[in-house]
Amino acid sequence: MLLIASLIIWTSMLTNILVAGVHNDTTTHAGYLSMEGKIISDLETYIDNQESILQMLRKKLLTFKVEHSEALQNGDKYFSNELNKFLFIKRLSSDINLMALNTFEAANKFKSLISHYGSEKMLPTEKDLRQSSLKIAQMQNVYKLRTDKTVKGGFFGSCEQKRLSTEDCYQIGKQLNSAKMYREAIEWLKKALKHYNEYYDLHQVNDIQILEELAISLAFSNQEHQANDVIEKILRMDSNNQILSHIKHKDNNRSRRSITISDLCRPMEQLLSFLTFTCLT
């Protein structure tokens, strides 16, 4: 009876921990949802400002082109007019400085807002992103999901599919590399590269960035031949690329720790210890 009672208590404790975890996740997500709404508003304001700036830049560009063409056709006549001289100098001094200032002012304001949100811990961190990527890899492992199917969001019979972009696949692969899950990262990075080459879009990452992460995951998965092929491709695209130094640096700093039987048994030891304590009391 004591053993059964102990198991009931243990189960209750685990349930409370799980419920608390779910509650914390729900609270965190609610806070982040609120922040996302704020960022949407900030982004709309930023885009409106940038569109106004672009209209101004288009008008200035047209003026530049007209005046430039006129000066090219007959420079002597054009510069014999003191007003033309003044406007020419103004275009290349005051005007371009103001254009540069206006162009970056809105961008810097938006950047400052995002930096503030990050410093005040109002946004998810790189650690949160890595943990979320790890959960996707764990889900794939548990349910034997192929990466190409996961990318399309086609699992568990879900009718609401979330197709992942080039950047999404790249970021999952990059985070798995950071977690030293190199073999799992390979498929995601290959999928990112495939998307990059097949779909025309305004990508937020370039092919070299994807190839760099792929070279790392291949190198640390002991797939040296494929890793060398990728490295050679990177160096053909950018002869000054530091991928070899980066891989060597990671290799030097990589911690090697084997999982022992005691590691695997520790949860059972904790359970037995708890049961023993409960039975004795």
C-alpha cells in the first residue's frame, strides 16, 4: 500500500510540474503575442515612413536625371548660369546628405525600438529559438517525420499547413548546428539550399551563409568528402571566405563528453530514491 501511495504521490508531483510548465508556456506565449501586435504596429509605421521617403527619393532622382542630362548635352551653357552652378553643387552636397539622413532616420528608429524590446527581455532570445528548433528535431525523431514533409507542414493530418521558407529551414539547421546535432542539421540546410535555388524571393540569407552551415554540419558528421566539396564551392564563390578557419576553431573548442550508463539511469535512481524515502517514512 505504501508503494502504491508513493507512486500516486510521485505521479501527482510529475503532473503538477507538467501543468506548471504548460501554464508558464501559455503565459509566455501570451506576452509574446502582445509584443508581436506592438511590433506589427511599429513595422506599419516604419513602412509608411519609408514609403514617404521613397516618394521623395524618386522625385529627387528624376530631378538629378533631368539636370544631369542637360549638363551633359551642353556643359558650357549649363554652367554659365549661376543658378545651375548653385543647384548642381547643392544636389551633390546638401541634397544627398539630407537624403541619406532621411533614409536612415526611419530605419534607425525602428532598429532602436527592436533593440529596446530585446534589452528589456520582451522578445524571445537566441536560446528560445534553439530550444524550439530542438523540439522540431525531437518531434521528427519520435514520429519518424521526413524533413521534406515537415517543411510542408504535412504531419498529424493537419489541414492547416505551414510551409517553411528558405530562412526558416536555414535557421533550424543553424540552431541544430549550435546544439551539435549536426546530422539532423544536414537535411534542413540542404532543404534551405534547395529552396534558395528553386524559389525566387527576397531572401534574408544568401547561398554562402547556407553553404557555410552545411559545411560545418557535414564536417562534424564525419562526412569529410561532402564537406570538402561544399568548402571548395564556397571558396570558388568567395576566395577570402574564412570557413576553414571557422571549422578548425569550432573543432578546437568542441567539448567531447560521452553519455554513460549512469547518465541514462539517473532518472530511475531518483525515482527509486524517492520511493525508498516515502516508504521509510
